[in-house]
Amino acid sequence: MTALEQKMILTRGGLKTPCILREPDFGTPRRVVLGVHGIGGSMHDFILESIADEMELFGSAVLRFDLPAHGENEEDIMNLPDCLDTVLNAAEFALERWPCAKELCIFATGFGAYLTLAAMQDLVELDCRVKLVIQTPSLRMDQTLLSMAQVSQVTLEAMEWAVLKTPRPIGITYSFYEELRDSNVFAAYPVPILILHGQYDDFIPMADIQQLHDLNDRSKLVIIPGASHRFEEPGVWDMVLDLTRDWFDFEQVLLTETTI
């Protein structure tokens, strides 16, 4: 960790959330960046660490954290309300810690993107401008959950719970599936959204990505050439960092679909 990076436990509303704070060593940050990982990930993911490195160079404060049942978070089983509250708690804490910040910028991937969209009604009520970058968002998370658990809806209902075989095994319940099934993140959001999708992503349907883009006239969809779902191909991540930095840094919103 850098000298200006510190770990802490954010305790709010009965939730204890491990976090990593990073703030610039000069000046007052006018922008706060949240990093929200995907299912099975953590605040230590390379993706979020590299975003923090990039944003620090431009004088931004960065907060990344572990969702319930992920990383160093002590919860064992996930539910949607606690996940949403974790995102909101992190946003509120960050803006309290850096009260001069006028922008809340969120980089979220997969399930983290789903949660960020689901929490948007509360996020836009905070006293700042909100901007999003969402990478390969899992927009139909109920179906994604069944696929990852390798069970059908009927089987999960009969079993009542299952375990996702991620780096840290995650317990899921049928009630969690129901919460996801009954939530819809396909909506128009009053914020600039940069949507990043891999050209060869065979996990998240392109039709879902296009639907979200079509609903939001302040969104930009960028198809990353040669990229699969995890964006692990050589050179892809450099593109993502450049796009993220520009989206968070500049005021203009390009309302087009782009393939780099």
C-alpha cells in the first residue's frame, strides 16, 4: 500500500464493510471514485487496484470495498438489501470524508454494476454529480446466479440454498434469487453512463447491453475489440483505463455506439 492508502472497517446500519481508502497527497479532491467489484471478486481485484492507481494520478480520492460474503467481509450469505446498503453506505461515507468533492464517479463491474444501477435512485439524491462506468454489467443477475451455481430455479427452490464456487465460496439462497428476479435494472437513469462490453463476451448477451444503452440517452456504449468477458486479453485493460479516465474527467458525453 502507498503511504496515503489505508484499510478500515466501515460500520453503518449493522453492516461491517472492509474498505481501502486512497487519497491524493496534494490538494483537495474534487472527485470521489468508488470501485465496486463483481460476483466472487474483492476490493483487491487487479481491476479495482489499477483504477485506483489511475485515478490517484489525477488527484481523485478512491474508495473500494468488499461486498457481503466477499473478500474480507465476514458475512457468509448474500441478500440484495444488504448489498445495496453496502454500496450506499460507501458512497455516503466517501462524500462525508471528502465534503469538497463535487463528483461521485463509480467504476463497477458485473454484479457490482447491477447493484450500482439498482441503487441509482438513492445515489442521485446525494449532493454531488454522479457518473458511471460499468464493465460487462450483469443485467439479468437472477439468471446469471443460476448459471454460476449450475442449478435450475426448481432445484434451487427445493434445496433452498447453494454455494457458488468462486475464490471464496459464496452461499446463496432461493430468497436471494427471488430478490434478483423481482428487481429490474433496465431503466432510464439521469446520469452519464459509459458501458463497456467485450466484442467476444459470450456470458452477457449483447441484446441486454444494447437495451440498456437504448434506454439511456446520456449513455455511451463502447465495444472493446478482441475482448472476452473478463477483459484479460493483451492491451484491453489499457483501453479501459483510458476510456474511464476520459469519461470521469471530461464534461462532454458522446451519445454514440463505438467500436475502438
